[in-house]
Amino acid sequence: MVGIANSSSSFINSKAATQSAKYYMALVTLTAPEATGFLKGSTLSLGYQNGAADASTGSTTHQVNYYAGFNLATPVAGLNVGAAFDYADNINGAANRAQAYGLYVSYQATEKLKLNTRAEWAEGSPGVYGETAKNVVGDDDQLVALTLTADYALWQNVITRGEVRWDHDIAGNNGIGGYDNSLTFALNVIYKF
């Protein structure tokens, strides 16, 4: 897959100060064939993005993003494991960088119940992930998160999901909404069209 956008921004109607500033994206995904036995359907994805770091100001500095991830089927029916790595450089046109690692486990316990867990660790230049009031110059931001999710297909085309997430600022920089710890409980009801 390839793509071209007018900005790296996720804001609606965000566009570059100059029309020539573009953001380029590419993603390659490889899927294990049936001949690989229980690994059949496992995937490896590699992604790359490059473009104006802050196109709205006409900045010529490019932000670069790299992604690598895999989803691995296992010999245990319904059990999948995965990992992901993200790296960004020149964030917002400054000499800022960030990286994140994630590990995932998913288990289809029954036809309707799916259990998921995710552990993440992120590290970046001071201030990239949060508030800098307590941050000592030169200290990198470091965050860790653990998420537990249960999905249940209550009715046809409807998914109900309960989730518990814990976020922790390892560096003690109050990077999670002004706190070093955050505990979130969520309940979603999703209708699929």
C-alpha cells in the first residue's frame, strides 16, 4: 500500500501552507501461506512515512516514521501473539524523537468471547509524551502501559467490550494528564455495519 497526503496532521481540513508540501506513506505486509502449517495467516508488516513535519508553517524539515509489526498464529487454537515497533524522528520539525514497543496476546476463548492483553513501553525526547514541569533537561520521557480487554459478540453485528488500562510515567514527569499514573475503565458497545 502507498499513499500521499497533504499533511502529517490528523486534524480535519488541515493542509499545508504550500501545496507542494506532501506526506508520503508506504506499507508492505507479508502473509504466511497455507503450506506453513499452524503459522498460516501470520503476518509481518513494515511501514514508512516521510514528509513535512509541520506543513502548516511551510517547514521544510521532514518528520520520518518507521513501523514494524507481526501477528503470529500459534499451535494453540484461537491463540495469537504479536509485537510492534514504532520510531519517529524530527517530530514537529524539531530534533525530537520517540519510539514505542508493544507486545500483544489474543485468545478466542469461545465463539463469542475474545480476550486480549497488551503491554507497551515508550521512550522519547523530553516533553514528547507529556508535561515537562518536573522534567530535568536531558531526561527522556518514559511510559509503560498494560491493557486487558474482553470482547463479547452480544448480538449479530454488535460487539460489547470491557477494558482496563493502566498507564505509568516511569520518568516521573507527570506525563499522563499531569499525573504519573492513570487507571482507565471503559465499556464500549459497537455496531458493525
